[in-house]
Amino acid sequence: MNKGFLRGTLILVGAGLITKVLGFVYRIALSRIIGDEGMGLFQMAFPILVFTIVVTTAGLPVAISKLVSEAEAKGEEERIRSILIVSVFIVIITSTVITASVLLGAPWIAKTLLTDERAIYALLGIAPIIPIIAVSSIFRGYFQGRQNMSPYAFSTIVEQSVRIFTVLLLAKYLLPYGIEFAAAGAMIGMVIGEFTGMVYLLYSFKKDPTRPRLRLIFSRQPSVSTRGKKGSYLSAFGRTVRALLRLAIPVTASRLVGSFSYAIEPIVVSQSLALAGYVTATATALYGQLEGMAIPITFFPAFITYALSVSLVPAISEAEAQNNQCLVEHRLQQAIRLSLIVTAPCALLLFLLAEPLSVLLFRQADVARLIQIMAPFTIIHALQGPFASVLQGLDRANLPMRNSIIGALIKTVLILLLASRPELGIDGVALAINCGIVIVTSLHFIDIVRLIPFSIRVKEYGKLILAVVVTGFAAYQGMALTKQMSLLSSTLLIMAMSMGVYLCCLIFLSLIRKEDVLRIPVIGKWMAFLLPQ
């Protein structure tokens, strides 16, 4: 079972890395096509989308994943069918209502809330993605509950591969009509990409030999004594709805707080920067630099967080159902270890190479300052998702909800206080986001150690710190040795040399073990030959 958890995680990590690289490439290219002001319009509409998606899916992916995992362990295939049918019924209703609301309210949202009427086109362009994501979330939750991560992983690769072409093609085609139309074209490209990912998931579900047949039956065949009673199916339907909502509502509330905070963030930022004396166009451009350039590259390692978050909910639920506290802690330790191994060197290199990366990727040297402000907090951010998933797997989804509310409130207040100061401006927004990350992650960790036994492995974390320090020294020496080279050659050489040193440190200090590598699909057995026992 542990092998299945880690294997599923590694599949998602690999897929997440591919999709992150593809997504990063298209964002870089998009920023060069539509500029920082166009990225500001793009990013202003994006938080509204995230908020509507959370409302539409109602936390169902996590609930479906947990319930399907439990039903499979008990051999209740009929219950899995019931879960899927009820979920489809819920998202059909919610997606219809929310999509219509976004389409009708787009003029008011753009003019009044976002303070930039041009954002209406991006809002209209992205609205059709809501029902698509809602349907996809059901089948992603199903495959997660089965702990079969391959369909989910490949669907994200298909989606991102299509998106990278459609976003750039439509943005470039519509650019002559204005940056607002180019931003809308990019949003339409996202819709097309998401649709292809949904089609792949549906195809994978159809080919799944273990899939339940989605006919309108919500319980096992009634017995002779109950056959013909119309209430039997309705009562089973009600039980399934209650089971889903019991898990989905706290998750929804938690994500709703986060997404609502994200949705009002451009509103609060634009109003705060206005108080600091920035005109609308400048404020939009600065927000585009932060949300469209600095944050995507800073949180690039977040693919590991997402992979672990997806895998942990069913894995922790399974271990908790068996009352195996040792296995729960072991999986948590694996998640922390894997997160830190991946994100620590990334945070270091982002901080040291912020300026050359900003010039090479975005042609905006000012972005470097924002990257350096946020880079050290990448490590803490990487732990937030897995910690929340552990609490959800332990059936304590109300705790992440509470912590998210606290963090969101503090972050929003800090944005108002810091960004409205002329000497800070957009830097104040970055500092406020960092404070929110630290607060929420710390509260998650405190709740976890109260629920399960947890030991801090000082020796292992100490070895990781040593590996990062050695890597930082190598990167610093590389910067001194490559001063005479071109910016691109120098940056690539420093990154390659630093990661080579880091990999050697991981092997020498036994932070990567043979048994871990063996679980990597396809190439694991070949890579294991390079490692000691």
C-alpha cells in the first residue's frame, strides 16, 4: 500500500513537472506577446475563475476521492456508482447557475470590482470553462480514490499541451484589436485546453475495466421485502448526498475562503495602489508583474505540492480506517521529505538568479526584486497543501477551513496596510502574501501534531540543510567564474553545475535511497543501479 501511494505520487510529480514546464513556457511567451498590462488583465480575471470553480465543484473531488477509496476497500462497487451519479447531478446544477451568473455579471465585475472595464472580455472568454472543469473534477476524484493516478496525470499533460498552442495562437491573432481582446483570446485558449483534458478523462473512464456502469441506481438491488418501494432509491440517494456534503462542505469552505481572498486580491491591490498614488494602468501593470511573472516562477516547484496533496487524501484515509497511526505518520514524513528535497534548491537558485531569470524570461528586470522577496517562502508554501490533505484524510477538514480564514483575513489586511504605502507599493503585496503563507502553514502543522504522533528527524533535515548550503556555495562560485560569459550561457551553466552538486550531495548523504528510486515508473529500476544500497 505504501508503494502504491509513493508510486502514484511520483507519477503525478512527473506529470506535474511536465505541465509546469509547459505552463511556464506559455506564460513567458504570453507575457512577451501581450506585455505586462495585458498580463494584468489576464490575471485580474483569473482569480474570479478560481472562485467560481470552487463554488461549482463544492469540494467534491476530495470527497469523491475519500469515499471511493473507502468503498473500494469494502468492496462496495454499487456505492461508487451512487457517488458518481450524485456528483454529476450536483455539478450540473451548480455549473449552470454559476456560469450564467458570471456571464450576466461580467460588466459589473469588470467596472466596479476590478476597476478596469477592459477585463470584461477576459471574463466572458473564460466563463465556458466552468462546467468543463466541474465535470473533469468528478472523474479526477474517482481515479484518485482508486489510487490510479495515470489517467489524471496524462489528462493534465494533454490539457497543457493543447493549451500552450491555443492560448498563444489566439492571443497573437487578437492582439491587433487591442490587449483586452488578446487577453480574452488567451482565456478562450485555456477553455479549449481544459476541454481536451476532460475528453481524455472520459475516454480513460470508459476504458477502465473496474468502472461502475453509470445507470440511475443508488443502492444494491432491493430485497423482496423492499422491492417496489419508491422510497428505497430516494433514501439511498439522500444518504449519498449527505456523505458527500459532510466531507465536501468543510473543504469547500476552506477553498472558498482561499479563492475568495484570491478573487478580491486584485480589487484590494488596485485600490491600495491607487491610495499610494499609482494610476490605473500602472497598477494593472505592476499586478501583472507580480501575479503573471514573479509568482508563477517563484511557485514553480508547487507541482510537488499538488501531487502530494492529491495522493495523500486517499492514502491517509486508508491508513486511518485501519487505525494505523504509524502508517499515517510515515506517509506524512514521506510528503515532507519529498517536498523539501525538491523545493529547497529551487528556492535557493531563484533567489540567487532572480535578475538574470527576470531579464531572460520576461525582459523585465524589475521582476527580480519581487522574486527575491518571495523565493525563500517557496519552501513553506510547498508544505501547506500536503498538510491540509493530511487533515482532510483524517476527517478533520474543518481545521484547514479555520486556518484558511485566519490566513486570508490577515493577508488582506496586510495588503491594505502595506501596499497603500508609496515606499512599498507592489512590494507590500508580496510581503503580505508571504505572511499569509507562513500563518496558514504553521496553523496546519500545529493541528497535525495534536492529532497524530510526529517526530522531527533532526539528522535528516540537518543533512538536507548541508546539501543546500553546499549547493549555494557552488552557485555563488559559478556566478563569479561566469561573469565574462553571455547572460544565457552563464545562467544555464550555473543552474546545471548547482543541480549537479546538489544531486551528488543527495546521494552522498543518503537523502535519496535505492528503494525510493525503484518506485519511479518505467525508469526507476535503471536509475537504481546508480545508487548505493
